[in-house]
Amino acid sequence: MNRLPVENTGDRLLCLSVEPYAEDFWLRPGESLAVMPSADDTDPQFAVYAQPNHLSVWIYESGDPTKVLMDFTVVNAKGTVVGCGYQRPAGATATASGVFLISERSVRGEPVDNDSAEA
């Protein structure tokens, strides 16, 4: 089965959003996940768009951008399925465009007081 491995080689949290619904999965430094279509009979093509500390992934059937695959699975390095919101830091909020806003402390993996004014 085709899959897209994603590894966070940085020193901060990395947000992985799988489109078109911006389902979010958060990787700690050194952690890896894999994104794959749920059906074995598809020929997926992955499109990846990068922003600082954020990756957006689209899965297309046979590379056709008009055929977005909506049924996918994300697994960790042990092969365990992880769900939307995996390791989402406290205080993370999504914008209308699906980009998550979090505090600098959250990006560094530090605990965040949700009542704090830091953004």
C-alpha cells in the first residue's frame, strides 16, 4: 500500500493537516507518522504544502486533483492508528483556512496555561 511517511526532524512541534477537512496530527521532535488511503485498491498521489511548523497533505486518486481521497488512515511508527487531534497542544485554535495558531511555548513543547494571554 502506498503511504506518505512524515518525520519531524526539527526541534519544535510540527502540525500535519490532512485535507480537505484539515484533520490535525501533531508530531514531537523525532517522531514520525504515515498517511495512507484506507482502501488498498487506490493509486494515490500525495501533494504536500509546507509552512513553518505546518504541513498540509492532499491525497488524490491517480494524481487527479478533481478526485480527492477523503478516506485515509494515519499511523505512528508502531503501526497504531492515531486520530484527528493527535497530540494537539492545549490552546491550539484553527483559523478559517485550517492553519492552527498556538503559542510559542506550545511549539517548543512546553506546557501552556490556557488562561495566559501569550499567543
